[in-house]
Amino acid sequence: MAGNAIPVLIVVAAIVAVWYGFAIYLNTPWQLDVYQKAGAAWTYGDLVRDTLHQERPVLPSPLQVVEELWKTTVQVAPTSKRSLVFHGWVTLSSTLLGFAMGTLLGILLAVFIVHNRAMDRSVMPWIVASQTIPILAIAPMIIVVLNAVGLSGLVPKALISTYLSFFPIVVGMVTGLRSPEPIQLDLMHTYNASRSQIFWKLRWPSSMPYLFTSMKVAVAISLVGAIVGELPTGAVAGLGARLLAGSYYGQTVQIWAALFAAAAIAAVLVMIVGIFHRLVLKRMGAKP
């Protein structure tokens, strides 16, 4: 931790410095126009200060984003529709449901692919091809079709998350289930082990590192799917709705705050999966 802290802080400081520089640069034309229309005298110090405190900047400063996050998470009630906690929970609900369904679907498909050559040759190419379709193109169709059959709210967004999250699970689990060495499989056959015994005592334990690594990717992309699922529905709740509202009314600070909130949620979810990863491997006797 001590060895990694300084490099990380240096990189963060560099990013913040560059961010401030671009905020000043991109907001300057508008501020100069304001000065010109008002006929006011100004200095470069005034210009820097005012470009970093515009109400609707082209690029908000880091301080403005932090202030917006503080205002919408601490200074308002969590149940308020102005609270990022409220919107984050709405998005998190569909994220977790979609992630759970995607993980289950991915594991089942991987098991069938590994144990059935026909599935491997027929289904796996289609699974890969499914990810070439842009999610922004099919998300509105999924929402419209499901609304037509009476499904709305949480389920359509969760299905979009499932569509995105099952792919890394399938790929990771197929690799993991096939990771045992031939000599290990030969040893199991020598002991006259059944296919189920080979699966539970050899293939399944060998796949755990691959599964959790894939789950870290899947849980983050599930959040993306949930946010994308909120965009074409005109949703009034969720981080996607927050992004839409900020876009409609030119509230760039609100947009950036919602983006940082989404990034924070994704980071926490990945950390939780990582904790379970370490606990499972420790329980299995793996060395740290």
C-alpha cells in the first residue's frame, strides 16, 4: 500500500491538473463573450476564477463536481428524487438482478459447451456474434417488445444487463472448465471417476479463478447495461434518467456527478466480487 500510494497520487494529481487546464480553456470563450456583452473590465485572475465557477460550463471543474456530489448525496434526503443515492439505488437494483441472471446463464452455457461438442461448435460462435450488435441499437427494441407484453420497470433493464454480462462469464468459465491438465483428467479416469465427479472435484474448482475474474468484468458491464436501459424509456429515476435530465437542461455538472456516481458504484461492486474471490480461494486452500 505504501509503495503504491505515491505513484497513484501523482497520477491523480496530474489528471486533476489537466482537467483544470481544459476546464479553463473550454469555458473561456463563453466567459469572454459575457465580459464583452457586459462591457466589464477583467483580468486573467478574474477569467480563471469565473471559468471555474460557471453555472452551465462546457466542462465543469473538479471542485464543481465534488460540490454537486456532496449536495446530492449528503445535503438531501436519500429518498428525494434529487438525491444520487435514490437514483443510484434504482440503477443498482436492475444491475444486480441482471448480473445474477447473466452469471447463472453464463455458467449454464459454459457447462453445456464444455460437455457437448455440438454446443461448442454451434452455440459458441453465436454467443460471440451476439456481442457485435451495439447495445444502443437493440436496447430500445427490447424495451418496446417487453412493454408490449406487459413487462416494464426493473425487468427490461435487467435483461439488457444480462445480455451484456453473460458473455464474459461464458468465455471465462469455458476457459476455466477446460483448464485442468490432461494428466489430471487421466488420473481421474484411472480412478474410474464419473463425469459428475470429474466436474465437481476437478473442473469446477479449477474454474473458480476464471469465474471470479470474469465476474469482475461482468458486474461492471451490468451497470452500463442498466444505465443504457434507462435511456430509451424516458425514465424518471436512475442514473440514466439523471444523465438524460442533465442533457435536456444543459446541466453539465449534474451529468458529470452522475458519471462519477456510476463509476463509484462500479468500483464498489468490483471490490465486493474481489473480496468474495479471495474468500472462496482461501476456503479452497489456495495460497494468497
